[in-house]
Amino acid sequence: MSHRHYSIKTDSIPKMNSRLLSISLSKDEKDWSSVPHTHHFTEIFFVLNGKGNFLFHNDIRPIETGDLIIIPPYLEHTEQSIPGLPLEYYVIGIDGIAFQPKNTENTAQIFCNFDNRQLIADLFAQIYFEVKEQRYGSDMICQHLLEILILRIIRSQQVIPVSIDTVRMTKECAQIKEYLDTNYAQHITLDKLTGLTHMNKYYMAHSFAKFTGLSPIQYLNRRRLETACQLLRDTDYSVSDIAGSTGFSSQSYFTQIFRKTYGITPVKYRQSHNQN
């Protein structure tokens, strides 16, 4: 007879104040349009089948079966399938914590790869089953399964959990973001944004950058450029008209910022998309 005995070693792991908000199972069947959106909580996205792309602002990342993506609060994102290979995926919404790559102070989208993808898929499947069935003890089972999933992520990826209270956007910063998203075509200064929130100018700029990764003016220019790109692709408006309608002070400044961001002029950008 062989016998092996192992004792449990107790690790002093800090308690994670994470809370499961929701889980969904979706398949892209081309009967709806995926549009950029944000959430005030963390999302964990796991690809069961298919191939596609994850879109973050101007950053596009390919995804496929077995990939796990962590999306922090307030980060605009969406997903798109590759024709013929529709995405099927789980999405979990969790409150209480976000994740940071090690050696950084900012939360960001995180792409994870696991040696044992089936183990991760089984955790999502068990959570989905318990939430759908709502049997005795389902809430507690789901909470423990979520904590196991989070520990698996932390163990195998170079990330650390942080309290969501440290990344939750303040009411004032959310107000600034909404104002910039709506009024980007207007002349906007830091003084004007300060007047909206009654915050100190430098504290306001620092707080906004903490939550979005960009200063208010950088965020404003990015919002303007995104709209300009859409107009260059989909309309025949002149470059001068597009510069004016998106809030840039002059065509030359618009061209300068556009080239610095995308590496080509607005005219070249339009020509390349017309050829495609």
C-alpha cells in the first residue's frame, strides 16, 4: 500500500472585497451591433469559441478561444467577431476590486493566457450554472468560485488586485468626462472645466488623469480626433470643415495633432481608407 499525506499550509492572503454583480453567456450571431461602452465596475471577459478583435479607443487587439481579458472601470471598449468565426464568450461583472499590472500605478486592460484554459472555462461554467439555477447556497458558491477565479488570475498573471475605491471615478471627474464627450466641438479650457466642478485646477487635472490615463486636454483631443477620423472616412467634408466642426482652432493645428497621433496627415488617412 502506498500512502501520501500533505498538510495544508495557511497563507496570509488579504481578504478580497470582491462581489459578483452578473454573468452572461453571449454569441455574436450578427443580430445586434456592438458599440463602444463603459461600466463603473470591472469586467472579466472569457472567449469560449471564435476569433475577433477587442477595441479600446484606437487600440485593437486580436482575441481567440481561451483568451481572458480584464476591463477596468470606465474604459470604453467593444468586441467584434471575424466573419465566419463568431465569438462566444462569458462576461462577469464584479464590484469591489480592479487589477493593476505589477510595477504600475494605473489600472489598464489586461490580456491573460493560461496553461490550463479548460480549468478557467469550467469556473465560468459553474458560476453561470449557479446564477441561472438559483438553488440553495448559490450566492455563496458563486462568491467562492469568483474568489478562486481571481486567485487563479493573480497566481498565473503579473497582476495585483486593488480596491475599486482607489479607482472609482469621482462624481466631478465623471461630470468632466460627460461634458467633454458632449461638447468637444466647443472651445474648452482647464479654467472652464474647473468652473464646472469648483475643484482646484491642478487637483482636477491630476484626478482626471488618474481615472482615464489622460489629462483633460489630452482626452479632449482624442475625442476630437476620433470624430474627425469618422468624418474623414464617411463624408466628403473638406479637411478645413472637419477641423472646425471638431473643435480644432485651425486646419494646420488639426493636421499637426493628427500626424503626431496617427503618423499620417488627414488627407493621407482619407486616401488610404478610400482605397480600402
